Amino acid sequence: METFAGARALVTGGASGIGLGLATALLEDGAAGVVLADIEQGALDDAVESLRSLGLGDVVGLVCDVTDPIAVESLAATAWEHLGGIEVVCLNAGVFAGGAAWETTNDDWDWVLGVNLRGVVNGIRAFVPRLIDAEVPSHVLITASIAGLVAAPASAVYVTSKFAAVGLAESLQHDLAFAGAHHVATSVICPGMVATNIDEGQRNRPAALTMATNTPTSKLATTSIAEALRSEAALDPLVGARHALSQAKAGRFYTTTHDGDLWERLVGNENEDRLAGRAPRFQMYE
């Protein structure tokens, strides 16, 4: 899609961070309406009120647990009915858990993969058939991470979920082309450091999955992430969302939130190491 003007959109994880940034940027670009989906009612209400105050388009909030396929199917049906159709689907909900690979708990794996991977799977299964059948230009944007292309230490669960999300987005692109559904475009957003509250996701963690990794490594990872997210170097989510959407409109599949050489350096190093058969380097701060 070369423009999102007049489009009707849905954003999961839309009550804060990059999700709220995407919703705002879509409305700025002329979207006719946006459905925000989030698991947290209070934050969702605040986000809807904030977006409605802009006076740019129809805004509605729907509570949804993206790990529940029945709930996501209901979300798709309700959003479609409310807006009369959907052309832009942003599968954005995400959570973080830190720790060395050998320290992580089963609950951490089930929680993070449930949101970051199965949440995207559920969104694809619920929305993509509708987009295909609608036979109008549409776009699916999947929020992964730079950590879905370049692995980082003390983040095995998160990195695994985001590498899987990138692979899923690539497979979706292939499947749509194979099916001849060329009216459905795809992009995967791989943000760098953006000022979000993803490190505070534990507040919405299911009661059945509370056994979190609790080691010095996991505590250091979470503390480091929190400090980075709140540092002056962390990008404003709206700025990052605008950048990612502008790349998607230009036809890019792999999109990012940042200007500069970070993307080329990190991804370039990773690709060089793979081609050379070397162990991967981690040079985020070099």
C-alpha cells in the first residue's frame, strides 16, 4: 500500500509503546479508523481517549488476549463489523523475559512464546483469510525486533520468539505470493531501542505462568533493558512508528524504527558471520 489514507486498521498491543505509535501514525496518515486491541483495560481506555482527542478518525478499543485463538477470532469479527472492513493489520503485542538460555523456566518460554509468536500466529489465522477474500489492497505488519535478526546475550527466550516472528513473516510473504494474493502486502518491523514499557510486562503475566527466571543474569538483563528504554538514546515510539510505516509504504519488507548505521552494522555483521561460518558477534555498543 502506497498510502494508508482512508484505510481501516487494527493494532494489537495498541495501548502503549510502538503499538500506540503505529495507531497514531496511521491516523496522521489519514486512516479512516483504528481498532486498538490490548489485554490491559485501563491503559486501553487511556489510549483510546488520547487518540480520539486528535479528531483524526474513528477509534475503538477492544480487550483481547492474543494468546487465545478464540479471543483473536472474536476480535477480528468485531473489528471488521465495527469499521466495515480492515485493510491494515498490525500484529504488535510483545513481552520480554531475560536470562541465560540454561536458566530460563518453562513458564517464561510459555508466556513469551505465547504472546510474541502464537499471538502473531493467531492474528494471521484470524485476519489474513478475511484480507484475501476482501480482494482490496491491504497490509499486514508484524512487529518483531532487531533481536529477531541479531541475537543478544541474556535474552534467549525473547530472541527465540522474535527470530521465529521474522521467519513467520517471511513464510507469510511466500505463502501469499504462492496463493496469488498479491493485494495483501507484508512487512516485518524490527525496532531498535524504543522507549516502551515492555520491561514491565510482568504485570499482565497469566497467573498460571508466574514461575519467572530469577537469577543474577535475568535481573541484570531486565535492569539493563529498563535503563536503556528510559535513556536519552531510546527513540520516541511515535517517531519510530512513523519511520517504519514510511518504509512499509515504500514497499520495504524489512523495516526498522531508526535512521543511521545501526541496522546496517548489526545486520551486516550477522550476515557476514553466517556466510563465513563464524560464531556470531554482538557489537551493539561498539
